[in-house]
Amino acid sequence: MPQGIPNKRYTPEFKKLVVETMQKEKLSYRETARRFDVSSDTRIRDWERIYLTEGPEGFAIERRGRGSKSRPPKQLPKRVEEDLLAEVQRLRAENEYLKNLQALVLEDERRQHKKRW
């Protein structure tokens, strides 16, 4: 297998073209790498995985280097967390009430429609 340029960067459009051509023409990873002069068939496999899980937009994300090991997000003050949880519970209850109300209205409309016939 010919060696490509080390650390060569490929555009998102090129990656999309490669994966879509491979799928359309039912090429293997090696055949695709040879045809598009990509250094490794495992790179093609990674592109296909990204394409299938994230779609073509996934190619725009920079993936070089190590993942960040940033510190965990700051904890909210206890009072703020309690307020947010109470708000979530209130909104869930309101949402459930509105769903039930909508179901009642639709049932009533269905009954009115039946009476007319």
C-alpha cells in the first residue's frame, strides 16, 4: 500500500465524497484508500463511523490531539439547585395538565362531531 503524506489534513467535503463514493460503489476500505490516495484504510473506517453516527456535519469537528481532561463543572449553590429542581417539577406538572386538557378537548370535539351525524 503506498504511503501517503504524514499528518495530511483532509477537508470535510473530501471526507464526505470518499465515504459516499465507497458506500455507493460498495468499495472496501483498502480499495477506497488506494483510489483516493489516503494513507490508511483505518482512516477511511474512522470517517465512515463518524459519517454514520454524526452525519456529514461530524467532519467539521477538529479531532486531532488528546481529549481535554478539564476539571468538572462548578457546582451550583444548594439553594439555586433546589429552586431549579422545583421549577422543573412545576413545569412537568403543568405540561401534564395541558396534555390532559388537550385530550379532553379532543374527546369533546369528537363527541360533538358524532352527534351531528
